[in-house]
Amino acid sequence: MFYELAAPSWGEEEIAAAKRVIDSTFTTMGAEVKAFEAEFAAYFGAKHGIMVNSGSSANLIATAALFYKKERPLQRGDEVIVPALSWATTYHPLQQYGLRLKFTDIDLQTLNMAPSLLEKALTPKTRAIVAVSILGNPAAMDVIRAFADKHGLYLIEDNCESMDAELNGKKCGTFGDLNTFSFFFSHHISTMEGGIVLTDDDELADLCRSMRAHGWTRDLPPDSSIYSRKSNDHYEAYRFILPGYNVRPLEIEAAIGREQLKKLPGFTAIRRKNLQLFQQLLGGDERFIIQKENGKSSAFSFTVILNPARNPDRNKVFKALGEADIGFRIITGGNFLRHDVLKHYDYEVVNGGAPNADIAHDYGFFVGNHPFDIEPQLRRLHDVLDHVCR
């Protein structure tokens, strides 16, 4: 395809790292995972990193950890504020743990949670916020963090789409009590599959470590606050304290991740250069609404919303993109309120609706960005859109 949605970012270094692990014959979670966790956490200035097998699993154990805190644990029936536009596994762990979701509309310009709706979403039962930075563009994390602090709410920052984005000089994925990242094939760095939770809280880190691997104590430090060691070491190695999962990563993924992490600053710089060209080509054109950058985007991809005021024919646009060999897809997961799975949820929509999320769902799409120059692809995209939208 001339303009792909996703492209590989591995080089010889990643292949050599994978081969090193295969040659060692030690493939399950071990020294490579531990090293990658430390290096990734250090890059973001976090105290703890807990690697898992996907960003979705990172969201799962982050949610689970808050239910097992010694003080002020979440409980079934508590309310959590979420944006209407995100990926499915932003929400599924919340439903699976019996939380009531309060959906807020998005800001149509940034595509992120509209912070003006936080007060309207707040009730005496509100206990947490899950904030998402969509496709590399920082949400109003400073405002959301301040709101959470003011009202004593937990904040999970789902940063799976926005690795290396920054807001006011602070990396996204460091504003929350728990922060999640994804290393899927198409994301900013790729370990095939994979994810991580970052936190500065010792208790939450240990809870995540235990939940990651069967709910046992094996991976916990001797001085962990979430359990007391007993004298029988034979028993301790297989002692279960939480109803956990097996969402452990593989050594090969971590070894690849260590090489990818070294390249991340360069990847981000190229993505941002591509973003500048995209903004030059489509910014200010009243036919299109493109994502307004908040802070410094890490430019996962490029969104285009056909201006509904001009009564556009999106099917005609999609046909032209297909004929031009340009890949495209729905923006993240679209308006989640439009999906069948909501019949299984306990939820409420703040203000009774999410019209901006509907516009993004009905008139929007995104095209890919990559850690290499895509000027010819972006110029063809512009030419196609300019022609078909006349």
C-alpha cells in the first residue's frame, strides 16, 4: 500500500536482541523484563514499572490494584469519570470490576475529554477518573490532575496512544496515580505485544506485580507492605494473596523493548516533523477539522473530521482514499456509546449525550504516521481530499 496505517520500526538491533533471548533458551519473564522496566521507568521519571503482555492488561491490573489498597479501596458501584471516545479496553476493566461509568463528551478540537464537564460528572459516589490522551495529543492532564486532587479521586492515565507526548514540560503517562502504556505493533515503540504500568506508589506497584502473576508473592520485595512474610520459604514461593491473572510478558518482548526505547526520542522527532507538514497542508481549511495540538503531541496518527456544516459525503471520501491506496480507519474506537457492548454496562452519560463524540464517529477517520519521512504520502492525502471535497 502506498500509505499504510502502520509500519514496522524494527532494525537489526531488535532482531539481534530477539535472537539473543532465543539462544539463551530462557524466554519467560526474567532479567530482560526487569531491566526494561527499570529503563522505561527511568525515561519517564517514574519510581516503578510493571511490564505486562499488553496495554489492555496494563489497564486491567491498574484498575484491579485500586480495589485492593489497604486504605480507601475502590468498591463495586463506585463511579468513575471517562471520556466517550477511546479504545474498548479503556472501559472493559471498569465494567468487569463493577464500576459505574460516567461518560463525558470530548472537545471536538483536541478529541480529548472536555474538562469543563468534570464538575457536572461529579457526585458523592465519584471515586476515580480515567483520562486518555487520544492519538498522541495530551489531554488536559494538568486540569484533570488538579480536579482529582481537589476531590480526592484516583486518576488512571491511559497513555497507550500517547507515549512521549508532553504537557507543560511533563511527560504524559506521569500525571496519574497509575499510568498505562502499550507496545503494540503500530504504537510508538513495539515489542510485538506488550504494555506497562508506571507508578510512584510502592503499594500500588506491589499490588500490580502480584496481580500480574497469579496473585502470588514471588515477585514482591521482602519488605512489601501488602503482605507479611512467613518463615517457611518453601511455601512463600507459591503463596497466593490476591485473585490475580497471568498477564506476564516474555523476555523476548522486553529485550526488543530495550532497543526500541533507545530509538524513541528519534522516532518522536520524526513523527513531530511529519505532524508539522500535516498541519501545514490541512490546517486552516474550513472543510476539515484536524486535531488541535495541546502541549507537544507525539503524533501517533493524523485525524481528519469532515466539517459536518458542509454536509460532506464520507463514503465518497472513503472511496477516493481507497482508490489512492491510502489506508484509513475509525478514530480510535469511535464513540464508545455507539457500541453494542454498552448493554452490559452500568453507565450514565453526562449532559444526556455526547454530540462531539458523535461527530468524530460519523464524520471522522485517521491515517497513519510513522517514524520515518512520509512527505509524499501526506501530499497525496492532501491532493485526494482537496479534490474529492471540492
